[in-house]
Amino acid sequence: MVSEEILAFPDEPRSELERTIEELVERAQRVLATQGRLRSLLRASRAVVQQLDIETVLERIVEAAVELVDAEYGALGVIAPDGHLERFIHIGMPESEVRLMAHLPEGHGLLGAVVEEGRPIRLDRIEGDPRSAGFPAHHPHMDGFLGVPVRVRDQVFGNLYLTNPRRGAFTQEDEELVTSLAATAGIAIENARLYDESRRRQRWSAALAEVTAALLSEDAEESVDSLGVVADRVAALVDASLVCLVTPLEDGAELLRVGVARGEGAEQVLGRVFEPHGTIVGQAWELGRAVASETGSPADLDWVPALGPVVGVPLTGFGQRLGVLALARPVGAPRFSDADLDMASEFASQASVAIELARARADSSQLQLVEDRSRIARDLHDRVIQRLFAAGLTLQGIAGTLRAPAQERVLEQVDAIDTAISEIRTAVFALTTRGPARASLRHRVLDVVSELGEALPSPPRVTFSGPVDLLVRDGLAEDVVAVVRESLSNVARHARAQHCEVDVAVDDAVVVTITDDGVGAHGSTRSSGTANLAVRARERGGTYEIGTGASGRGTRVRWSAPLPPAAGGGT
Amino acid sequence: MTRVFLVDDHEVVRRGIAGIIDAEPDLEVVGEAATVRQTLPRVHATRPDVVVLDVRLPDGNGVDLCRAIRSELPEVQCLMLTAHDDDQASYGAVLAGAAGYVLKDIRGQSLLESIRRVARGEKLLRQGVSAQVVADLSAPSGAPAPDLTLRERQVLELIAEGLTNRQIGERLDLAEKTVKNYVSGLLAKLGMERRTQAAVYGASADRRP
Ligand SMILES: Nc1ncnc2c1ncn2[C@@H]1O[C@H](COP(=O)(O)OP(=O)(O)OP(=O)(O)O)[C@@H](O)[C@H]1O
Ligand SMILES: [Mg+2]
């Protein structure tokens, strides 16, 4: 025993030392290896992050993962919202072999297990694992397995699958490295998506600005084909070969009609009338939401020419169904993606606003022809102002998301809407109220305008702001009427103007502004008319100016006087 | 942070206005309603600082609604948002006991500034406007008079002073419900029993000398 102990004694430290050295060497090697691998992880991550195009990003992720752990096969399965494998990007498998297989993996078995468990799965042998569902025929033999989820903003985007490690088996370290890569991949995917989204938005914004401008165009001819403009732009944005705008044949009718058609076979479908039931368009119309089909036609099944994937997107404005936007691709083309559907829906809802706006405009001009004045006024008030206001708010919201030139164009439209609202308010007022002889100031101003307006080439534009009738009374009201009368008669007699505007605004003071685009009143000597207005201003502690218009043309008259302190003291 | 509640029957309008308000760091939309019926319980639940309400609502008028809010929750300020013109809106705001009104136009208006001022307790209606409204409605010179009773005239004057229905009841020693009836009768006589847009016309134009 003792001798053995003695004999053993010198051995012990030596072997301990040896072991320690061995360990140290091993650890050093591991550190070196790990460092090398960390470096390649870094390199791999960088390669992935540098990409902005989503397709390239996905391919790079798989390549990087395969290289990192030296696997024979690698794949990235993208998971659809319903949990199924939507896409399968793979490397290592020759195309010839892929073609022999009945189908690519569908996310059953082991691949599905990674989806379900949401954490890495590492196996030395696939065969024998209870979660494996076996391989499809002609699938290459696979042994070691490593599956790691890829998350984008806490949501599982897909999984990285690696098989057949060339170094025998996947290690804990492999798992950690691929998990790190997956984290980077998630960020890269998100970046790419954001980039994609911003590019999409930009294209979409530009298209929308164009459509809005066309719809709002004062030029009647340009706005007539506004729906055609909508169709054209959508076709380009979502890559459709045929775009139709389908509207109800007449109010309350059961039939739909193709009102606008653009693209392949457009001539053949234009004007076609059909029953909505059993069609994609009909479904979109009835359900009020976007409906997509794999195949089939927007209308009926024996549609000519034959169509591939189709979507129907409803156009609605103010709870009213306006029609359906139908988009089609040729037979065999890829189906519309969710992103396409989103874009078409978003576009449709914005186009609806513009269509509503165009309608409101048409209404307001058409209504002027109708007899029943109070009904017109109510319509203008109830529908037109509300619509214009709502549309304007929406456009302003859109403007906030746009860049420079498009944003300005949309904001110009918003300004135009404000002007329209203010004019309609005056029209409503003029229509609803035909008061007694001693009418309110607004009535008296409108009366003067219509009296003198006949001498002018076009009816002057009249706007009021502030509670003019409530606050401008008695002598001050007389003065305002005198200013409008004299200034308008000057425009009629001296200006040779095309257009003229009258504005009466009240705040702490009443300000009357009359502008025209005529020859201007340069250096003309003041005569009795204008002198009288200056006196009226002075007597009230106000001001009177006559000068050149803001655009450098025509004449601008501005008369102002403070309100009497006891306004409203009971007259 | 100023808490804002929106009442308008158009979703597009609510969405648009909410977008503008929520973009401001010191303002937030805490609730919305599309009808008179939805409004009171939701305002009770969310306790906003300012209610922005349309005068014209599908199931009633904003004037009554505004008075109901002010009577139950006097600390809540109301701002009328209207498609009417300034004169009509002034009448409406005075009768409703609102702190002010904002016209429905997009860029010209100062909706945000108005909300802030109203939240600070300012009254946006110009001095003299209330008195002028009372004068016009109770003593029209020449135009067909609405024939107000003494009580109705008293109620109208207290409305113009900005008192809530409850406060008017205390002042005149009447039950709040009775005041409410007087207010309804008054509004009816002024042609406001129907939807307000027709109504306020009555006030501003037809009754006008
Ligand atoms: N809108 C205008 N455009 C061009 N010229 C103008 C305009 N308004 C005034 N003038 C010029 O200013 C001059 C002075 O105008 P004012 O109203 O004082 O006199 P009048 O119109 O000539 O005569 P009266 O008003 O006494 O009948 C005019 O004669 C005219 O030359
Ligand atoms: Mg003159």
C-alpha cells in the first residue's frame, strides 16, 4: 500500500500538471477558435446587416449561418401569420435534387417543432427523434440538426435550419453562435422591411399626390378621367395587368358595371354589366373589405380573357359604397401578397377621399342650378361642407407623411378646400335668408355686390369672417356698406378687371378688403369717392389705403375701423 | 397634459382632428363619441379637460348636449366645432354655454390654440357677443318677436352670463329639471328644437331686425 502510495506520489503531480497544461492549451485553442469564430460571426452579421433588399438579406442569412457552423445544408423558413411555412430559402441542395422532391418542407415534423417551441432545437441525429415526421421521397439524407428561431421585434419571423455538420455534431457553441446570428438577422430583416416600406410609401405618396391633383383639378376635362388616373397608378404600384373600377349600374340596382378598365384586355371588359353574386368583386362590394382569389376573374368565371390572381378592394366614402377596385394578374402569375393588398386598400381609401371631394365640388356647382333654395342651402351645409372638411383633414394628414414637392401640392389643395368652404358658407347664407328691408350687414353687402356685380365681368367672390352681423351695427355698418359700394363701383368704372374679391372680417376691428386684377390705380388723384371713404375711416380712428394688389397687379383697397367699445349694449 | 374629448358623427373628421391633436406634445385625445347618446357616459368615464363637439349630431343637437355636460361636470370646458358661419356659431355657443367655437375649416382655424386657451379657462367669445345675442333674441326691433315669458327671459339672461342649468336653478330657486324644461321651451321658441343647423339660422337671420 505504502509503496504503491510512494510510487504513485511522484506521478500524481506530474499528471495533474500535465492535465492542467493540457487544459490550458485546450482552453487557449478554444479561445483562439472561438475568437476566430466570433470574428466570422461578426463578419457574417455585417454581411447580413449591410443589405437593404429583403430577398438578399434572407439569402445572406442562410449563407452566413451555413458558413458559421460549417453545415452541409441550411435553410430559412419564413412563417406566415397562420403559422405555416410561407417560404423556404435553402442552400446546399442542388436544383436537380430539389426538382425530384414532391414538395419543399411544409413545416411539419421537426421544422414545425422549432416553430411551436420557439427556442433552439439541437440534435445529433434527426432519425429517431419523436418530433421528426421523416423525409419526403428523394430528400437527401440528413443527420445532425440545429434549428433556431429568428425574431423580428419579438415576433417569430421564421427559423434557421442547419443540418449535417461537417465537423460531426453541432455543439453548444454552434447553437450560441447561430442564436447570435439570428438576433442580428432579425434586425437586418426589420431594417430591410422598413426600407421597403419607406420606398413603397414614397412611391405611393407620389402616386397619391398625382391622383389627388387630377381629381381636384379645376380643369373639368382633366378631372373627368380622374378614375382612370386612379386605375393607372394602382396598376403600376401593385404590378397588375388589368385594373377595373366597378360601380353600381344605378342607385339601388343589383347590377355592377365596369366603368373604367386599364391594361390587357381592357377594351373587352369595359362597360360589362354583371351580377355581383358569386364574384370576387361582388364579395368585396358586399363585405366592404378587400377580397383576394388565387385564380378566377373579377366578375364571373367565364370571363374573357382568362385571368390569374384577382383582388377586389372596395372604395367607400363617408360610409357609402362608391365601387370596387378590381386588380388582376395574368394566369400563372404570383398571387397578390398581403403587402399588395394593404397598399391597394390604403390607396383605395385615399382615392375615395379624393373621389368624395370631386363629388362634393360637382354637387356644389350643380346645386346652384336647382330651384329649392333652402334645400340647396341645407345640402350645401349638411353634406358639402362636412365632406370638404373631412376630406381636407385627411389630406392634411397625408401631407404630413409626404416629402417636399408632393407635400406642397397636397397642402395647396387643402388651402383650395378652405377657400371653397368659406365661399360655400357665404352661399349658404345668401340662399337661406331673404330678410326684411332693414337686413343684416351681410345681407346688405351681398345686395350691393349683386347690384353692382352686373357691371363686372364676373361675379365678385365674397367672404365674411367673424360674427359680422352680431358685432357690426348701426353707423359702422353704414360705413362698411358705403366702402363696398364705392370701391366696387370704382372697380366697375376704372379697373377693367377680370376678377374681384370682397372680404369683410371682424375681430377687434372691422376690416374691409376689396381687390381686383385690373389696370391699377397708380398715382391717380384722389377724387370725391375715395376721399369720402378716407374721411369715414378717420372719423372712427381707422385707416384707409388704396394701393397695388399683393401680386403686384390690380388694386387693393383696405378700410378698417375699431369696433365701438360697448358693442352689444342693446341697440 | 390637456385631455380632449371629440364628438362628431363623421369618423373621418374625428380621425383627422385626433391626428392633429395627438401630434401635439401637450394635448391628447382621451375619448370620442359619434352621437349625443354616447357622449355623456363616456365623458363621465374619461373626465376630459375640454370637449370639442359638433353642433349638428344625428340624434340631437349639440346645444342641449353641451348644456348637459356643463351642468353635470362644470369643470369640463366645451368648444363647439361647427360648419355654420361665425354669426350662427356665436348664437349657438352662447346658448350652449360653450367657452367658444371653432369653424370647420382646415388651415385657417386655430383649433389647437383654442383648445389650449379654453383649457386654461379662457372664454373665446368676444365681450359683448353674449349681451348682443340676448338683446337680439329678447327685444327684436321690428322683426317678429319670439314672445318670451318673463321666466324665459330670465333664463336666457342667465344662460348668456354663462351659468349652467344647475346654477340657474339655484339662482331662480327652481329644480334643475324645471330649468331644463325652460331651456328646451326657449330653444323651441327660438326655432332650435329641430336639428340645430336649421335652428341657428332661425336665431341669426329670421329673427333679425
Ligand atoms: N379699382 C380701381 N382700379 C383702377 N383705378 C382706380 C380704382 N379705384 C380708383 N381708381 C382711380 O382712382 C381715381 C380716384 O377714385 P375716386 O373714387 O376717388 O374718384 P372717381 O371714381 O373717379 O370719381 P367719384 O368716385 O367721385 O365718382 C379714379 O378716378 C381712378 O382713376
Ligand atoms: Mg369713385
